[in-house]
Amino acid sequence: MKRTVKNIMTIAAAMTIISTASAINTYAVDASSITSASSISSMTFDSSVSKVTAKDYVSSASAVRVKWYKVKNASGYRIYRYENGRWVKLKTIHNNKTFQYRDTDVEPYSVYKYKVKAFKKSWNGTTSWGKASDTIKTTTRPETIKLKGFGASEDAIRLNWNTVNCDGYQIFMQQPNGDYEKIDTIRDSNVDTYRVDGLADGTKYSFKVRAYGRKAEDNSIFAGNCGKKNKTTITVKEPDTIGMTFDAKVNGTSCTLNWSKVDCDGYEIYMSGAGDGVTEMIPNVAFKKAIDIDDCNVTTATVSNLCSGSDYTFTILCYNEKKSGEKVRDNELKYTSSLSKAEITTDFDYDEVNSKTPTWETESVDVTVKVNYEESFKCLELINAERKKNGEAALVMDKDMLDKAITRATENTLVFSPNHIRPNGLRSMSIGTNGENGCSSSGQGTELSDGAFELWDSHLPHKENFLRDWKSTGLAIIEIKDCYGSYFIAVQVFSTEEAREAITSSSKKTETITRTIEAKKYIWSY
């Protein structure tokens, strides 16, 4: 304990003595002459003046208030404090209505001793004294902490304060319900700083710090007043991308992206195997994150092993990263109008797309889609009605061909190629069909079957295709949900062979399925 032993005040209570014969024989001393410990011990005490009984005391860092019980018939009281080896008079109270004294000449976290005496005055002006009270041992509290400027990062706040005479410090933080809760105790009076971690960025926090010590009289813990201060953690802001440029250059089945440098922690590049029209409607589905570049000085990246003769759209998001790993981006994929995008079409490689099997690196990708069987069969009815008008026989839905149509529709979520190139880089017919129609649309305001049929019927190459002399078919419509609502992809595949297992309807209206798709593995370098 680092408190300072100071003086102790002794309070002498004075009692008024009623003039009697016995009182006249009592030795009396003038109260003003008592100024030291020797004068207290050398007095003759009047047994009719009771000894003062101390009550209690209260203290702050700047004052001690001692209290005592009333002595009957006392004229007043005198208070003493122990200083430099002797008892020194502090105050004489000339009434029997005041039973406390406040000493303001004290230092924070220090020990002071006091005594109190009662006295009474006789009719002839002499003063008789009772015995001094037992020593009243007191301890002043540590002084109020003066907080200095706090430091802050995104997830921490550093508290700073001026040290005081004490045993240590208690740290409190305000909780969501408004109450302050002690979060730590520092058992070293020389420590003047404390770091609070695990905080949320951009959030205001309130703290209290107080010094504590132990009372000399009973070793119990007590504390001074709290210093209070607020501080807000740093907000991790999104990068400023105003004026940023972003473009792409094709070289065969490779593409090089270039962008202007942004003051940020890194870049995320997203890509879609479809043109800008599809990414406008279903950005969250169409775009897949390709790479994360955690270096703002990198301003170019190249991707190779793209599908031949296919559309791709790229976008870049700049980010700053919190210590928690959470990223604060300059944009979100759903805000397509403000995205920096680059759309390209790779060069067509005839030999590659007509290979029997991939000779390049591929990977397996699981894709989950919702197949709408009801709308698929309705669309086939519309096509067969148009075939009938043109003198063609109705096409029969083959079970195996329907399965292939579902696969191709699912593949179109990865690569929606105008040249009907599959994600693995081969032509669509490599799946075991002789022809194919494909389309996609938001389908808003119409049934999916009507939307798909109208797109094919209004486009001559597609219409001519479904009017050919095919023997069997498979037609699948899959639904996609995005921030802009519903979207569909429809694929119809054709065969010159008769249906092996004809089906006219499905027992399921819709079904959510997952297909494992073989796709080219895109190779990035930067």
C-alpha cells in the first residue's frame, strides 16, 4: 500500500460544568493552552466529563469528516490531529450541537489520526476536560483520475491517464443496456494505459477509470471518483474508386484485364461466362469470384484456358479489409449500373471445340438449379402446335434427351455461349445430340413456357431449327432467383433418332437438383 501516514486529529469535547462545591475543587485548565500530546496527558481530567466516543468517518481525496457521539453537558469539543510525533490542535468547537469536523488540509490516499476531547466551562470561567477519545484512524481516498487522449483503431481503444497515489486502477466499460461493468483491475499504480480489444469498427464506446486502495484501519478496498471519457473506433471505409478505369483485351482464349490503381487493400475480380445482358439480369448468379488480389499495386491480371468462341463479362470490386477479415467493398454485385465491367468474346478455335474429349485442364463444378417440368412440357406443346401449322410431325419428349437438356441448361449457368460451347470447351453436340436451341430471359409478365417459345419463334434460325425433321427431343426450363426477381434458361436439344422412352408429362411440377459439371479450369496470373 502506498498511502502516506499523515497526522491524526484528536477531537476534544468540552462540557459545561455546573457550579458545585465539588467542582470548585476540580483542577481546571484553560482549553486554549492545550496544543500538544504532552499537554493532553498532563491535564487533570474531570470524571464528570465523559470520554468522547468516536462514531465513524467519511473521506474523499481532499477531505476527512470525523464524527462522534454527543457528550452530555459538554460545552464543546476540541479536535486534534497527529503530526510529526505530536498531537496538534485543529479546532475548538464552542457548542454542544456540532458532533463532526471536516478536515480539508489533507492529501489524497494518505493516513490521518485524530482524537476528540469534550470540555465544560464552570461559572467562574474555568474549563474541565474529559478523557480524549480513542485514536480515530482514517484514510483519504485516491484522487479522481484525469484521463488523457484515447487512441483508437478499427477494433481497439487505448485508454490513457495520469497516474496517482494508489494501489491500482479499475477499468469500466458501458454495456449495451447503459450500465457500466468492470472489465479489468490493474494492480500496479505506475501503469498509465490500457488497451480494450475486440471492438466493432465505427462504434462509440464509453469508459470509466478509477484508482483504488486499501483503508489503513481495516485493509478494506475503496476507490476514488471515476474519470469518464468516450471514444469511437475507426470506421473502415469503402475505397474511393471515382475515376477508376477497367478494360480487357482478348488474345485467343486468353484475356488480359487492366485497371487503374486505387488506394485500397485489394481487388476482387468476378467473371461470368455470359454477355452483359445476362449479368444485368442475374448479377449475383452470373458472376463468380475468380481471384482475390490483396495488393493494391497490382493493376493487371491475365486469365487463360477460356472457352473458345464464348462471351465473358468481367468486373472488379475494390475493398478495404477489417482485422476481422470482413471486407468493405466499393460496390456490390447487385448494383450493376455502377459496376466497372468489361465484356469480351474469345476467338473461335474450330479444332478445339470439335475435339472428342478435352485435352486441356478441367475441373468438376457442382451447380444447383430448379427445373420446372410443367413449363417445359407446356413449351413443347407450343412448339408442336407451330410444327403442325408447318406440316411437321409432333416431337416426342424422350426421357434421356430431357436429362441432356437439363444438363445443358445447367451448363448455361456457367457458360452461356452464343456458339453453343459447353463449359468443358467442346461443342454442345458432344453431349450426344444433333441440334440445340437455347435462350434466357427475365420472363417477367409472362409464363416461362410462353417466354421461351416467343424468343425462339421470333428468331428465324431458332424457328427453323425446331421445325426440322427431328425424331425426338428434350426440353428443359430452369428457374433462377436473383435480386431482380425471376429469370429462366431454356434449352431444347434434338435427335434424329426415335425416342427410346417417350414421356408426356412429369410427376413433379418442379424439382431442385444438383449436377456436377465438367468445366475448363481458368488459369489466372498477375
